[in-house]
Amino acid sequence: MKTTLNLIKGIHPGFVLERELQKRNLGKGQFAISLGEFPQTLTAITKGKRRMNIPLAMKIEKSLSMEEGYLMILQVYYDIEQEKKKKNKNQNTAHPDFKKLRKILFWDTDMSKIDWQKQKKAVVKRTFERGNEEEKKEITHFYGPDAVTAILNP
């Protein structure tokens, strides 16, 4: 059984706060003023454009009778999720070691402009049809042996 926290991991704490304020029929502006904060600050947080900070989280949690640290825990999980997305994006834009691939292998295109993920099938097939052993090893290392085998033996 999943806990509430497990269900909302990776969601910006501002979105959770927005929903909580709606459930309680509290306006963001008035609520912010009651905490001694600028309404723009709370609005930016509820739209996910600004991070939750510890002093504000503590004020909100106390005012809404929420568990202490709840919003900051959500912020940390959100930050982790964003970091994972950034890492995955960087991996998807990565390319094999160009030093191990001859330019003649991809004679008809600029290797720096190849989308190595979208064109994986074509890259693997071309490398294994025309490439030398070092190039085959590099492509196998880059995509992984399972992916290469799946492409070559459908």
C-alpha cells in the first residue's frame, strides 16, 4: 500500500500547498499576508516557479496544522526528480567517443548532428555492416549489448 507521501513524491510542494488552500477555501493573498509574507512569493511557489524555503515552510505548516517538515520533504523529493530528469536529458544527448569512430563510417552526415538515441537502429546497423572491430565495440559499449543484439537480431 502506498502512503500519501509516496504518491506525491516528485511533485512541487507549491502544487500541494495550492490544493490544500483550495480545500480550506483560503485565498493565497490573504494567507500570505497572515504569514507576514508577500503574496507574490506564495503565488510563485504555488505555480512551481520558486522553491519552498525552510522558514516559510515552517510558517505554513504551523498555520495549517501540517506535519513539521512535510513541505521541505516534498521540496527535496522534487529537487531529486528534477536532477534525475536533467541527468537523463544529458545522457540522451550524449554520443559515443568520436575518437573511436572513423568519419568515413558516417560519410553522408555530420556526426555531431546525429541524434544518437532517435537514430540508434540506423547507427547500429551501419556500424555492424561497415565498421571495424573498434567501432563495433564502441557502439556496443554506448548502447549496451542487449540493445545492439535486439537491433541486429529482431
